[in-house]
Amino acid sequence: MTSPTLLVPLDGAALAPREFFAGLRAALAGGARAVTWYGQPAADPEQLTLTAVLEAEGRLVALRADVPRAPGFHSLTRSFPALHVFEREIFEAHGVKPHDHPWLKPVRFPRGAPAALLAYPFHRVVGRGAHEVAVGPVHAGVIEPGHFRFTCLGETVHHLEIQLGWQHRGVERLLAARDPRTATPLVETIAGDASVAHAWAHAAALEALAGLEPAPALEASRALGLELERIGMHLAGLAGLTGDVAFLQGTSTYGRLRTTVINATQRLCGNRFGRGWVRPGALRAPVDAAGAAALRESLALVERDVAIANDRLLASASVAHRLRGTGTVTRAQALELGLVGLAARASGVDLDVRTRLPGALHARLPVASVVEAAGDCEARARVRLREIDASVAWIRALLDLHPALERAAAPVGPLAPRALAVAVRESWRGEVVHALETDAAGRPCALRIQDPSLRNWHGLALAVRGAAISDFPICNKSFDLSYCGSDL
């Protein structure tokens, strides 16, 4: 059975650098997909440890090597463009250069002296009528800080560069200094709109290292929380998107229904954003007969009213005029860039951890994967609409399978020494990746956190090329990416 969690004993796992890059290249050429690729300090300060996690033939595999920091390594991005952001991150964080990288720029703005920020290498377009429009990092509305630099000819966008990093909180550094058994409250703040997804990925990696096999009821509880989070955030995104195109019937209805969903979440775990739902080894959101009945009632209300709003939305000529054909990313482009989650599925790429790496629960109770082909703002909206229906139906089936979920806890004991655990979970935005590594004494010594936004920001930049600059707010909301989730 395929699993979204991988445990790798590290003794003897390291390859020689030549074998590592040859194996990585061969796997990607053979159809494997890069899930993550990152660097960390090696025991030898003259070296860097590289870890690549791939999805190959329906399972997760890891490749690992210690490579010399100098002179660096030859970039693979020209052959496999989806690796571009990983190689840029490695260079940014560790100073090890991927030579011949076609666009070796910071993933986040260079912190330090103000002169470094002013020297950020924005792409320039020159010529008569060419001009730049700078937006942010301080925005007029309630939005996280990010800087957008548009290069335009008249109203048409020729290029967009997105500069992130303004909200750096040092989350990975803070987590590395804590006992992972007690770190979930911090994990839940990595991206507050995906608290359950990040907490589940973190708990799954930790439990794998501790040798805990989650009980079916525990997995069912976490999946329930994740689907409620998915429904709530899709409704929030649809409310924002319909507001941007002045379809106020949708704005008010989707916003109201989001409140119904997050209130249901609060009844089960005590927090409207799902915080406290997941703890390592513990089922913290019990569902009894009364709770299941109340949840079914809330879902019935959502299903009934969202169908009415959807009919109005899809019948509106003005909405279709604003969304259809706007911000298009083709399937080929999505595959080339390595887009994930909602953004990938709206461009015809069937990429969903719940179906590709289902684990025991989703193998027993499959979830419908929602794919649209057009790749435009309308397609991204349609994916949300259809996924709400799919999640409601799946939760009902889950409640039939598990009519009661009782509170339970198992202690998380010692962690396996010299091991790497990788857990991938499908948040509403896309795949969340958590990797946790232990040293010879079983102490956590390295970690990697990856929000789906990291891989999708470049898709937004591509989507607005050739569009009117006034279309950017719609494109931005249709992708609905996280600034802080990319700034760890």
C-alpha cells in the first residue's frame, strides 16, 4: 500500500555525489516527481548534506549525499525546471552555488544591509512606453507583506517579479530548538489557514520516528479536520474572489457559509481554525452521536446553500467575462514549473496526495480528485466549487464508517536514532511536506518544512503575463498563496 509517510534509516544511506546527481537525473527523466530537495549543514563544515525526496511509481523515495561546498554543483534546472526554486533555496541558505542555473535569484529578499535590498536584481525591460509598477510590501488592505514588481507596456503586464521574505519569523530555527513532541502549537502557526494540514504532517513524521502506527480512528479524526479546513478555506477564497469581481451575492453567501464550517470545527476541537485538533499520538477532537448529528446538519446547510450560490455564480455573464481566459497557466507550464495542489489541478494536472499516496484510510475510503483543464481563474474557482461538494460527500461517508471517534492518547516514546521521516499531506492549497531527522542519540537534529506556496508563486507570476494589470487581484486571489508559509 502506498503511504504519504516515509521512514529512512540514515546509516549507509548516503551516496557519493556523482551517484546522487546521476540517480536524481535518471529518476526525474524516468517520470519521478520532485517532492522536495533541500540542503543542511554536514558534519564536515566543508560539505553540505543534500536530501531529495521523490514520488516514483506511487511511493516516496529519498536520495541523499554529502557534497563539497566548493565549487558547488551543476544545476539541473535547465533539464528539469521544476527544481528551480529548490536550487535557488540551497544557494540562498547555504551559499553553495548550482552552476548554470538560468535564474539564480533570491527566493526571498536578501536580509542584512539596506544596500543589499536595494541591489535586488529585478528583471528590467527597456524601451519606449515600458514602465514599472511597484506594489507593496505594505498593502492597503488586510494582507501579508509581499512586494510585486510589474513591468508593463501600457496596461499590459510583460513580466512580474514577486519578492517575499518581509515576514520572516524564523519558524524552522524556533522548531529546531524545541522538543518536537511539544511543538505542535508553533507548527499550527506556520500557515494559519492550513493549521490542521501542517500539524498532521508534523505529527505523522514524529510518530514514524517513534514507531507509532496511528489507529484507524486517529487517522479518521485528522482527515475529518483536514476536510473541514479545506471546505472552510475554499469558501473563504470564493468569497474573496467573488468580491473582486463585484458578484456580491457570492461574497455574502460563501462568507456566511464559511462561518458555519469553522463554527463546526470549533465545536469539535475548541478552535475555529482547527488549532488543537492534532497532537502527536492523540485523538483530540472526539465525535459522539450528538456531535455527528450536528456536523451532518451543518454540512446539509452548506450543501444546500452553496448549490444555490454556485448556480448564480456560474450563470453570471459578468463573472464569466472577468474569470474566463484570465490568468491562464497551461498544463505543460504547470508540469514544467512543478505546480502542486489547487493550482496544478486547475491546469489539468491530477496531483493530489490523497489519491496518489492514499495510505490506509484513503485506500479504504477514496476521495474524488477534482481536475479542470482550462488553467484560468475560472478553472481555479471551479476546482474549489467541486472540491467543496467532494469533501462534504467524503465526510458523510467517513461518519458512516466511524459513527463515533473517542478521545485517546498514546505516549510518543524515544525516537529512532539516525533516521529521517518525511510526511506529506494534501492541504486545501496543495501538498505540505515535513521532514524530521534524528542524530545517533535519537535527538532531533534537522528539519525541513515546505508549504505548497513555495512552488506555486512562480505560477502566479506566469499567469499574469500578457494580462491587464487590473487582472492581477483576480489572479492573485485565484491562486490564494501564503506569504508567511513561504518565509520560514
